[in-house]
Amino acid sequence: MLHTFLSNTALKMPDKTVVIQGQRRVTYGELNYWTSQLASFLLKKGMQVGDRVGILSENSPEYIISYFGIQKAGGIP
């Protein structure tokens, strides 16, 4: 799964930039942290493995965080 690649890459090179939006830069470490936070939140709120979760967002780092966070929690974005 892509979220596993993200986690592994974040361990190897956490300070490497993975997302650029205008002047904003997000590193693998930051992306991994925020996706893990979202996954934890979703599971605490009752999301079950295999649940389908919709994302309503413009193209942004938050969209990427949402996509991978849902996957980390076992959901289907």
C-alpha cells in the first residue's frame, strides 16, 4: 500500500520535501505524522476497516493527508 511506502520513506529521510504547494513545503516526516494523527482520530471516532470515506477538498497537502490517513486507518478513500 502507498501509506506503507510513505511510512518507510519517512523513517529513511524525514526531512526530504514530498509536497510543494506555492511557498508551502511538506516533508515526509510531517506528512507521516499528520496521516498517523488522522488515522488515529478516525479509528477513535468509530471508523471500521474497509469503510469507504469521502474526501471533499481542493488539491492541497490536506487532501494528501486525508487520502493517506484514511488508508492508514484501513479505510478506502
